Amino acid sequence: MGNKIRIADLTAVPEGQAAEFVAEDRIIALFHVDGTYYAMDGVCPHAGGPLGEGTLTGNVVTCPWHGWQFDVTTGQHCLNERLCHPTYPVSVEEDGIYIELPES
């Protein structure tokens, strides 16, 4: 089991939007899709672009730097089936949105 960390208020990421947060020493991209929150590593593996600042269309985020696209529900790259970006479990509680990071 990992470290459960409160990452945001319940109103921090409106439906259909993305935002960037820092948890421990990691940049996390948090997405709100169809009433569900998803979290993934916020640094694009291509050139370090900020995925939390990307464009979210449905469940696909497009990196603002070079256009790499990922399914935020799975972390799967949209064109390269061998590339899957790290995602993190999300839970919503009365006092906020939490993610679970692996133990360091």
C-alpha cells in the first residue's frame, strides 16, 4: 500500500478540466472526466511538458508542448501501445481529493 495524500479541494478541478499539483516530490496532473477524477504523472515523458496544463478532450489529454496524447483513465499513449504513463489511484472524501502514491 502506498502513501495517501490529499491533493486538492473538491472544487479545484471543474468537470472537463485538468490541473497540476505537487504531491511529495512529484508533479501530478489531475483530471475531472464525467464526474470521476483521474491522476497521472504530470510530466510528459517526451520532453517534460506539463500534462496538467494540457487540453482535455473527453478522456484524452494533449501535452501543450508537442502534442503527445494520453488516455487519462489508463495512462495509455494514444498512438504507441508500448508506452503507458504512470497513473495513481484517486479517492474523493468529504474534505478533498486524495491520491495514492507508491512508497518511495
